[in-house]
Amino acid sequence: MDFEFDDTARAVIDAATAFLDGEIAPHAAQYREHMVPKERMHALLRSLAPFGFFGTLIPEEAGGSGLDFTTSIRLYEELFRVFPALAGTAFVNQMVGYGLHMDGTDEQKRRYLPGLLTGERIGCQAATEPEAGSNPKDIRMRAAAERGGFRLKGRKVWISNGSIADFCIALVRTDDGQTNRMIIDRDGYSARELETLGQRGWSTAELLFDDTWVSEGNRMTGAGAGAQQTLRDFTVARCFAATMAVGTARAALDAAVDYARSRHQWGKPIGQHQLIQEMVADMATELDCARLLTYRAAWMVQGGRRADTQASMAKYYASEAALRIASKAVQIHGALGLSRDLPVESYFRDARMISIPDGTTQLQQLIIARNLLGMAAFTDAGAGRAQPAGRAA
Ligand SMILES: Cc1cc2nc3c(=O)[nH]c(=O)nc-3n(C[C@H](O)[C@H](O)[C@H](O)COP(=O)(O)OP(=O)(O)OC[C@H]3O[C@@H](n4cnc5c(N)ncnc54)[C@H](O)[C@@H]3O)c2cc1C
């Protein structure tokens, strides 16, 4: 395995990083506590498009970015480091675009994909319901057949981008008891923003579908396989979630290193005290472990290999490591680390968010162990085939 990006990828990463640090970072601070308004978000997303932030895993002839997945994951590390709310919204757009590319009809792709790839449109994906979290196969939202389409009734919760999205891909249950994915435009549901501990600039919402009618043309391909498609997409989503953790931890480590160099106690920089050095060393080592696991998972995805174990390892380790790293960054800052005057406390709150969505830490552990043992600790029709965990290392 090559640990270097080639010259082309390096140039893309360097150009994007310079743009993010110079043009995007100055806007981030005001959205640590408050949601980025929809119009502002559209403008920010549009500014990212030329750098290849959209259309990962979509062929160039279909509008894709032309970047390989590992480079894309590396770009998102920088974006999450600089502006988590914008990065989160863009990441969900990526997943919506990927879902459309994989399972959309030609008409759906024509209608929804181009806007996603330019930042003109925002999408969201809604599987989770009040009674169906870790197991999306339990969803209840009804799609009753009616007049050449479906009448939708149900509630989706904790939906990223939910209140600012222009459309939603929802996982629903049709009359035959099967799960299907359907695309619903924004006027087909109401949205209520949900307040969360961290990542406060990024919309997380409850969506209410109250007898919404959609045509048969809104159903995505793969009738009856909606839950399987959702689970399949998790491998890609977990690579992004892992890079979210890496980017958040990077911000925390960078801040801690700067502070440890400049803050003096006992007549010298605190960075010269051995116990501070121990914390910095642990933070840097854990960050690199998280990053390497993330790159490996992305590299396997881009090579078309089965990577569910590796994506779960990356998401599990990176999200838990980000929390430890951000907590140490707070510690290194002393009382200032707890203050709202600095962003450090927000890195800690943001990091705490990451071990829940896209499969909780416990679910990642269960997937890793299931694939190693060939037996599941949870009911899962997709379980069973043992996969040697270290195969691609
Ligand atoms: C910020 C954020 C953004 C999100 N974005 C989206 C989105 O865009 N779209 C979407 O559809 N959903 C989204 N979600 C929902 C997310 O996918 C769920 O919250 C997650 O799957 C967990 O479901 P739950 O919260 O209902 O917890 P539960 O499933 O009720 O789990 C509660 C606890 O039990 C544990 N647990 C559950 N099952 C097992 C088991 N078999 N063995 C051991 N422990 C178990 C869990 O690990 C957890 O600790 C988001 C959530 C958050 C917090």
C-alpha cells in the first residue's frame, strides 16, 4: 500500500486546503452555535464544487468529480477540520448523490443529481424513526398504494440536513410489507429542527409525512430492497463519518499544540512539561491510527472490494479516538478549554456526536465481530459470511 498521494491528488488537496483556510474558515466561527441558514449554505456549497467536493464514486461522464475515493476522504478531513456544519451538509449531499447514482431511475438522476453536484440543491436521507434506530429494517412509515402512486404517513427523526434539504430520500414500507426508497420534494413534508449537544450549525431535524402523495415515479429502483440498499450505503457513509472524526480531532490537536507552545507556567511553555507532552503524543498517535484506518477503508471501497469490516473499524475507532483527543485538548487549555470564547469546547461537543449516527459504536463492534466469527449477536438477514478482518491490511 502506498502512503503518498500522487502529484495530481496532492495538487487538488493543496488547492482545496488553501481555499478552505483562506476563504471558508473565516465564516465558520459564527456557526458553531447557530445553524447555517439555507441560502448561506447553498452559497458555501457552490463554492466547494470546483474543488471536487461532490460526485465521489460517480463516474465523470455521469457528473462525478473524477477524484478517487481516498482523495475525496482526505479532502473531507480538511473540510471537517475547518467548518463542521458545511462539511456535514456536503457529506450528506454526497451520500444522497451516491444513493441516486446507485438506485435512482434515469428520470430521478436527471432531475435531482445535477443540482446536488453543483451545490444548488441539498438532499437528505431519512431512515431513522422514533421506534427504529439501530435496526432500520424495523421502520414503520407507511406507503399505501393509491392512484398510480403512494400515500405516505409517518415520522422520521434525527435527519441530517432535514430542515434545509430541498428533497428527501425516505425509507418506507409498502403494502406488501417490503421496504422501498422514495424521493419526496420539500413541499411533501414538514420539518422541525432538533437541538443537539454539538455540530449545532448542521441541521438535524424531525420530518413529518402526513398523507403525502407521491407518484410511482418517485420510487427508486430495487423494489423491496430499500433496507438492504440503506445498509449497503453504510460502508461509504462510515468512511465519511470516520473522516469527520479525523477532521474534528485534527482541529483539536492543532489548537492544543498551538496553545501548549504559547502558554507559560513555571517560567516555560506548558508544552515543555512532560505530562503535556505525553498527552500530545497520545493525541497524535491516536489521530494517525484513526486516519490510517480511514484511508484503508476508503482505499478498499475505491478498489471495489468488500469493506464493511474495515469501514466499521474506521468509524468505531476514529469516533471514539476523536472524543479522547478533543477531551485532552480541553485539558491542555485549562479553564480556557471550557470557555465559549474558544472553539476547543465545541470540538469536544462535536466529537461526542460522532459515535451515534451511521451505526453506533456498539453496532460497529457487533459488525466487526460478526464478520470475524461468522455469527451475529443481533438479528440481521445480511449476516453470516465470515470475512478475515485483516485481509486487506
Ligand atoms: C447527529 C445525528 C445525525 C443523524 N443523521 C441521520 C440521518 O441523516 N438519517 C437517518 O436516517 N438517521 C440519522 N441519525 C439517526 C442515527 O442513525 C441513529 O440515532 C442511530 O442509528 C442509533 O439509533 P437510536 O438513536 O434510535 O438508538 P438505539 O438504536 O435506540 O440505541 C440505543 C443504545 O442501544 C445500543 N444498542 C442498540 N442495539 C444494540 C444491540 N443489538 N447490541 C448492543 N447495543 C445496542 C446503541 O448502541 C445505543 O447505545 C442521526 C443521528 C444523529 C445523532
